[in-house]
Amino acid sequence: MTQLVLGQVLNGAIVGSMYGIIALGITLTFGITGIVNFALGEFMMIGAYATFALAERGGLPYPVAVVPAACIAAAAGYLCNKAFFRFTRGNLVNGLLVSIGLISVFESAVLWYWSATPIEMHYVLPGAIRLGDVTLPKMKLLVFAVIVVVIVLTYVGLARTWLGRASFAYAQNAEAATLMGVHTERLVTAVMLYSTGLAGLGGALYASLYSLEPALGGVYVLKGMEAAILGGIGSLMGSLWGGVILGVIEAVGSIFLPTAFRDAYGLVVLVAILLFRPSGLFGDET
Amino acid sequence: MIARAIFWGALALLPLMVKTDFVLTIFIYAFIFGILGVTFDLVFGFTGQLSMFHPAVFGVSAYMTHLLVVNAKLPFWLATLPAAATAVVLSIVVGGICFKFRLKTFYFAVVTLAFSEMARLIVMNWNSVTNGTLGLVVSGKPTIWWPGAGVVAIKGPVAWYYLTLVWLAATVFVCARVLRSWMGRAFGAIRLNEDLARTLGINVFRYKLVSFALGSALASFAGGLYGYYTGYIDPGYLGINQSMEVLAMVLLGGQGTLTGPIVGSLVLTGLPHVIDLRAEARAILYGAILIFTILVMPRGIVGTLRAWRARRAA
Amino acid sequence: MLLEARNLTKRFLGLVAVSDVSFSVDAGEIVGVIGPNGSGKTTLLSMMAGMLPPSDGAVVWKGEEIQRLRTDVIAARGLVKTFQNPQVFAELSVVDNVLVASHLAFKHALGTRRALDLVGLEHRADLRLAERVREVLALCNLADATDQLAGNLSYGEEKMLGVAMALMCEPEMLLLDEPASGLGREEIENLTSVLRRVHAAGTTLCLVDHKIGFLRGLAERVIALNYGRKIAEGTPEKVLVDPAVVEAYLGRAHA
């Protein structure tokens, strides 16, 4: 029994790390720029499909395909910011509606070109590792490691550098930040580029493990949002913790309770936390 | 005033001028979604609460109405009442929790979304009652008493057109009455500045709850009508897509107005069909319209028209 | 005794804003609270209106402790406060602002019968309400501005609107937080006459301000604060020559 639980916990943590990288994108965007990018899942989808195209059709080896795929997603993010998102700063409802529109556009475009039939990449890293009685595919562990490293690097990068301090200054008071010489337009662009690039990376990693369909963006953005809120919007490491916790709750919940309600377990915990600690587990108490 | 008269008058006379079933069908769908939109706007545009719980109410009442007709042998109209009562109870529970904890806009939306998803999962898995993802087939028809003809079943586009139009008008009427009263003023105050409203003696918790429950009760009828019109009910009714569509409709047409959601519903339901494109292209167009509206016309169609008219009068 | 402050204390982290202040206001009085900036006047008033929970002590309104009650409940019981920075609904017109403020008055007048307003049947109440709104606006010299957006008013007009909205709640007692601050001489005269008329009509007043001249003209009794403590109490003439008060305002040399 414990082996089952342990196995599920580990699996849940790995899935949760993918929620986490989306959560990081959401928390960075909303926390620093005040923009609600509910379409972040679409950039993940773009990254996933781009990886597929580059690796399967373009013949690039998988590790080489990942970076350009993430860049494509980031480029798309840049365009969307330039054209739409930057005008929705601070306006939750507008950001939501722009996101809805973009979701419709992206999902339909991909649906048009690739159809709804799930597509799969061939095995990137076959084989598994045994930890006691628990078997974990090597690729999953690699994905987990990459995501954790990326999130930690982001945290360190922001916490210790000038860019990070500028970002948080901007988040607190945009006008004051401008007066102190922070290039706010560039900052917003940078955040949008990075967060969508992260999502694209998440998608590229996703492509190595699961089959792709155009609707995957919708699922992951919801989970990412849950994870971001759970961890506390504005807390970078919180997005990783939130994602992992969410993944684990869903996995463990499915052992003892019906699997059909898997999504609900995370939701129940989320609601409970929000009611008693509105800023999430690691967020700032405002 | 005149604009409104023309609007409703045109809608009332439309079936006399348009004979194609296809066009009438679009209007019927638009009216039903219009009811959803207007009731959503009551809570969102007028009271300032961004609730994602509307589709849950819509779906649950669709199921309940049908199940009561089939299992309890109630006539359609009688079955809608317990469905409405359930909607009220659900929204009091969900609203009570959210408003008691004074959740701010973003978190309120998230928590209501969470509750809506939970409702959807329950509906989707309660196979014995709801038939799960397979959904339920509705074969009955609502009946009304018509002078001269006795009890008549609502059949055919024209009958459905007028039924849904009348119901939409009734919903708008009720909302308008409430909004014009002291209650409506309280809603508006809550939307603009909750804390100030409190210092003036307005029980913010209570009125948020009333607005939420009223919106849900009125929306529940849309669920019943929709189920009976399309002849099919499935858990997708409670999905987040529904929430997005209602939000889009209200924002496109104009939040904070009663005709706005109707206009938005007409445009979003009708436009994709007017332009003959394949489904994916239509969805892309839909997305483009939404983005365009919010960036260029944040007040929505009706809101922008009114502002333009006010500026010309000044 | 209508309103009583009992040993009110407020601590903010390390700072003690109000320290063990007690006084009372009887029905029909006009009581003033003076003190230099930072003496804790606004904090004291906020506690008395139930908007700020005290660290220690109690606020008693008509014999009942109210410091833990909700703001709207306190307002419904007849105790209403205005704000130093006028709080109005900027997006609504002046008359709409006052109409929103009529919520309590409507409730008092009709009780549960106000449900009839929902179906449009309470015409008489509607008319009386409209008249009362006109009265209040005229009283506050805002009759010419009824259709203007509250956001477009001048500062002085906004303050008067705040007073009008508070009056519309039909309070037994009005707490005014620095009503004269930011007003010109003519506006202060106007405000003084409005407050006198309101008092004459039966409303008890308690005002906080640091403009001594303004308070002296209105208040029958004055309480002086300094650094959160009560340092003097009595008629305006007595308090204003009290050495502790003079020292608080002007420094030791003048005492």
C-alpha cells in the first residue's frame, strides 16, 4: 500500500511540476505587470506542437527542437502582448476577455491545421528507473528536473539581480518605478516574453511524455492558475510548491476516492485555502 | 425610450417578415442565451460581482426540469419552479461562503469557478440520475393554454420564437423593476464602493447574496427552456466554456445595461452563421471579435452607442 | 448619555495613537474634539464610529457596546460618520449619491412595505423621498449641482455632498471628521450654518477639527487631545486658555 501511495505521490509531483511552470508564468505576469494572461495554456500548446513539427517533421533531435519551440511560443507571446495584452494592464475582466478570444483563435487555428486527432512523438528517452518497488520513467524524471531547475534559476535570477528588483518595484508602484528610470514598457515585454517562453518550454517537455491535442492548453491553464493561487500569486517558489502540492493532492486523492472526481480534490483544497488564507500558501498578506 | 420600443417591436414583428426556419432558430438560441446574459449582468455589470457560477445553475436546472417532468410527471412549467428553488439554494450556499469571506473580484471568480467545476463533475459522474457524459434526450414539449385552442404544445420555430421572446422580455422586465428600486441602488453602491455603501447603512453581504440568488433564479428558466428546445442535455452545459460565452456576450453587448447582453447574444449567436465559413474559421472570427471589442469598445455596443448619443446631446 | 467612549486605546504595532481616552456626549449637544496634527483625533473618531476596532476600551451607544459591530449595523442604529477626505460615488450624479444614501431612511419609513417598491407600487413614499432629497440638497447648498457628476465637484462641494449623504441617513448623532479642512472662509461659514440648522432640528453633533476658530463658533463643549491623551475638557473658552492646550499647539514658551 505504501508503495502505491509513494508511487502516486512521485507521479503527482512530476505532473505537478508541469502545472508549476505554467503557474510560474501566471504569477510572474499577474504579479509584476498586473496582466491576466489566461491564454498561457495556448502558448504551452504552441510549444508542444512546434516541438512536434521540428522533431518529427523537421528531423531535429528532440533536445535541439525544444529551444526553438520555446522561442516560437515566446515570439507569439511577444506579438500578443504588443497587440493586445499590454492594454489590459490592471483590468482583470479585459485581460480575461482578450485571453478568451486568443484561446479561441489559437485552438481553432491548430485544430484546422492538425485536426483534433491526438498526435504523438516517438519515445525520446525510453527506459525507467526503479526506486524500491516504484518504477519511474526516465523521461518523466528528466522533465521534472528541468522544470525545477528552470524555476529555481528564475527565482534566483529575480531575487538577486537588478532586473528582479526593478520588476518588484514596478509591481508595487508603476509610476514611481518609471520615475526611477525603469523602462516599464520593456519590462512588461520582457515578462510576457519570458512567461510565454516558459509555457512553450513546458509544452515542449509535455510533448515528450504525452500525446498532443489542441485542447491541452485549456486544461493546463486552469491547473496552472489553481497552482499559482494555491502557492500565492507573486511568490515564485510558491508556484512550484503550489503545482507540486496540487499534483500530489490529485494523485493521492484518486487512490482513496473515485478517480472521476480527480480534478475536484485540488479544487476543494484550493477553496478551503482561499477562504482562510486568501493570499495563498506563500503569498504576501496584503 | 423610443429606441427601446423600436427594439422590442422589431423583435416582436420579426417572424412576420422572416419565414426561414434557420433565421428564427438563431433568434431562439439568442433569446435563451440572452436570458443567461441579462441575469449574469445583474450580478456582474450591476452589482459588480464576477461570478463563474452561472453555467452551473443553467445546467443543473436543465437537468432538474427534465427529470421532474419525466419522473414526477409534472407539467413543464411546474417543473421549472423546484429547479429555480434549487438554483436559489445553491447560490445562497456558494454566495454565502464567498461573500462571508469577503473574497475580492479575482478570487471570487476563481472560487465560483471551482464550485461550478465541482457541480459539473458531480453531474458528469452521477450516471444513475444524469446518464453521465452520454447526456439525456428530451422528447417532451412545454405546453401553454391558448384561448380558443385549449392546451397547446409549443412546436415549431414560430411558437418557440415567441415563447422565448416573451420569457426574455419578462426577465428583462423583472430585472428592470428591481434595478429601478432601492434594491437596485444598493446593488450599484456595492459595485462602486462597498466600504462607502456600508457606512450608509447598506448590508453589503445581504444584497450581494440577493443579487446572486435572483440572477440564478431567473437564469434557471433559461436552462429549462434550452434543454427542451435542443432536445438534449449534457454535462457540457455546466462547463467553463459556457461561462466564457456568457461573459463574452455581456461584454460585447455592453455590461451594466439590460439590452446589452441581448445585443451581444444576437451578435455572437448569429454572426458566425451569417458568414458561411467552416467551424474553425468561425471560431477564429469569434475570438477576433471578442478581442476587438474589448480593446476598441470596452463599453460594448450598447454602452458605446449610449455614450456617443449622450455626447451628441451635450 | 448618548455616546460614551470608555478608556479607548489604539496601538498600531509600536505606536500608541490613542491612550485611555474617556468622554461622553449627551443627546442634543455639540461636542468638539481638538488637538494638533497627529494627536489621535481621527483615530479616536473612527473607533467611536465602529470603523476601527480599539486595542482596549469600549464604545457605548445608547447603553450598548458597539465597537465590534458591523459598520452598516451601527449606521442603522443612528450613528453616522463623515470622512475627512470626502467619500462619494464619483461616477454617480449628486442627486443619485443622495438617493443611494436614502437607503436607511427608506427602510425606516416603510419597513417591510418597501418590498412594494420593487413592483412599483410605493408612489407616495417615492414622492416623499424625492422631496426629502431636495430638502437635504438645498440645506447643503447643492441644489444647483443636482445633475453634476460627483467626481466633477469642487473639493468644498464634495465635502458638503458627504455631509448631505450622512444627513440623508437620518442619524441621531453625526460624527464629523475635519469637516472644515480644505474649505475657504465662505464655505466654512456655509458649513457652520448648515450644522447649526441640523443641530437645531435635533441631531447631536460631535466634530473633530484642528481649526480652533471654527470649533469655537459651534461647540458647547470641547475636548482637547495631545499625543493620544485627553489633556483638557470644558467650555471652549476654558479649554482654549488651558496651559496644557496652549503648550500642545504653540510650544512651552507661550504657556
